[in-house]
Amino acid sequence: MSKQIQVYLVPGFFGFTSLGTYSYFFRVGETLTQYLKEKHQLDVELVRCATQATSSIHRRAQVLLEEVKQRGGMTADSIHFIGHSTGGLDMRLLLSPGVQLTGTGDEDVIASKTKSAISISTPHYGTPLAGFFTTMQGRHILQLITTLAHHKAGRRSIFLISKLIALAARLDDWTGRDQTFLDHLVRRLLNHVTLEADDPIWTFLETMKRDQGAILQLTPESMHLYNAAVIDRVSIDYSCIVNAAPPPTIKTAARETRSPAAAFSISLFAFLHTVTAREHVSYRYPTMNDDTRASIERMLSFPISPKSNDGISPLFSQIHGDVLYAAAADHLDIVGQFTGAGNERFTDWLVSGAPFDETQFRQVWQHAGDRIAAAER
């Protein structure tokens, strides 16, 4: 009988398994499993985990534990976790010695089967962006996003807007512009929106409204306490893949003239990058040794500092365990949401100007696959 090896992909903040036909880990599963099979002769069962988008790390870790149990992890021969963004913190909490998420002892059973834990773009020491969302302006933004989905009238408004956007996309086709961002958005998401209360989109937004605990917990102050309490298990191989995008410039923005959507996205990234670059004066990131810093700069091809980030997570905050690879990418590029991914034009939700492409995407997941294979030896 062949060995049962499971690999769990854990999504981050605002994470989901799929919405409409959008997948959080776009083509990651196929890329990783194919590489493990062809390069290392390993057959693995890959699980794309569900999560609670903005819930506390404790609750997200509970959801992860239940996912492992439901997918047969308690009887698997070996388990590997790959956590993107906050997903890396969820897996670390689940695997920490002595943690009690359920009081059943299931945590120790899962940890005893776990060979490796790879974090990707994870803010292990917090992100200044979380601090922004605890301000009055940040809370208003989140409240606006989530409140509409909580009431029937709000859902109707969003439903009507989605239909008007779909109509605009069809009218636009008559002028010969039939492959725009609007067409892509309508086809992959808006055509799937319904008024049913249990529609995945409303469920996703309702979960966000109910629990936003992770926002507080991802601040540098709170992560200071997290790291004091959550420790690594010696039997597990911990490593990380890090990333950062070049700082946005006026020249970068000037190149993004493809559409109003691209112009808006690059402006949004510039704002996120500026906020995330503000290191907390009292809770600074750990010092990076010279060899690690030089290695990361070689892979990124630009100098780094505590200000370096991917628009969400500071680079210096992403270091945990061995650094497997450093990608010049924004926060979503690295999970397959980059321009031209899978030969689709509109797969980049966060236009940053980072030179991330299919080659780097495969390198990221090949490095993850190599680490999984090494842990299996």
C-alpha cells in the first residue's frame, strides 16, 4: 500500500477556497503536485483549506484542525502545511507544543504526523497595515464592505449593481472591446451572484462582519505576544518563502494605462505599500544576518530594508526558519494572481509593477516541493 501524504494549502487574511470560479491558490495545486510527482516521484493528496476570512488566529486554527480531521489527516502517514499570509500563523498555532484548541488532544496527533510547515508571505512579526484597519478610517472601510451583505436590501443593491456591470460589459462588446477586465470579472464572479442568503459571496462577507479578530492580532504589538507564546515543534521542519515588490514610483504608475481598473489598482498598491513600510518604533523586526540579507537581495535584484514589503506583509516580518526563496512579487502574485497567469489577461488583482511571471511562479512552488520531498526522506 502506498504511503498517504497530505499537503494542506492554508489561505490568508480575506482568504477563501473559491468564489465564483476564482480560486485563492490559482493553479498552485496542479503546479505543486505535478512537480512532486515528476521530480520526486511523490504522490500527494493536496487539500485547499477553508478558513474564516478575518476571524481571530485561534478560530482560524480551529477551522484548520477540523479541516485536517474531515479530510482524513488523523490517519494519514505524513502531513505538510503551506500557509500563505495569515495562514502561516494559523498552522504555527495548530502545531505549537501544548496548544489547546479543542481540548481533545487532536492537535498533538496532527503535529506528530506533520513533517514540514512552510510559510509564504506571512507577517510573523505583524504588519503596520493591520494597525491602519484599527483606526476609525479603517474600521469604516470594513464596515462599509460587510454591512451591505448583512441586510436583504444591501444584498439586493449589490446584486443589482452586479447586473448593471454585466450589462455594461455586454454593451462594451458591441464596440469590439470584448476581452476587458469587466468581461473577465463578470464571467468569473458576477454571473455567479444570487440573492440567496447562503450564496458563498454573502456567507463570505457575513463571516467578515461577525469576526474581525485577526485585524487586532496582526498588529506588531499583538504579534509580539503571539511569538512569546507560540513556539516551534522540534520534530517539524519550518521554512519560509518571502517576497517584496519594488517601491511604487510615478514612472510605474505612468506605465499602467491599460484600463481604469489597472490605474486604480496601482494607486491602491501604492497606498498599501506606503502604510506597510512604516515599521513600528517600539516593536521592530528581528535583525537579519548578513548572509541571509545578501542572498535575498540577489534573488530580488534590488536592495532591501525594514521598509521593504509586498503591499501587505513587510519582508523582514516574513522570516521564520530557513529562507527557501525570495520572489520579487506582491502579496497576491505569489499565489498565482499575477498578470498573464495561466494565459489569462486579467488575473492580477493587485497591480504593483513587480516583475513576477510564470518562471518565478514555478520557482516558488518548486522550492516548496523540494522542501516537502526533503522532509519525507
